Amino acid sequence: MAAELAETHGMTKKQAEAVLGDLVTMTTKRLKKGEKVRFTGLGTLEVRKRPARMGRNPATGEAIKIKASKKVAFRVAKELKETV
């Protein structure tokens, strides 16, 4: 992607890689703050909380408690979904 971005926008591959790296860094910071991150035409990233729950150890069948956690969820934009 960096090479294609560089060619399209007349920059070096190294500059394009820096832009993509900055995008990842900014996205991570916003997700850590609990903000949603929307990429128009692509989709939305957001942190969702998963509550604590009971599960089973598949090897022994023993009931175990699974701690509450957070996960990053991605919802695909309607435009992309219809295109693919």
C-alpha cells in the first residue's frame, strides 16, 4: 500500500510508510481514549467491552471464569459492503 500511495501522490515510499505509520499511531491513540474512528468509505473501528462470563476448559470440561475484557471491533461501511 505504501508503494501505491507514494506513486499516486508523488512522494517517496519512505514518506508514504511514515504517513501510514502515523495513521496507525493516531488511530490507536483515539481507540485508547474510547473514541470511534471512522474511515469514510471503509468502515468504523471502536472498542467494545466484553463482560465477564463463565466458560469451559475444552480439555477438562471444567467451568472457568473468563475476565471482562475489551476488543476492537470493525464495522464495514455500506459503500464497501455493496462494492464487494
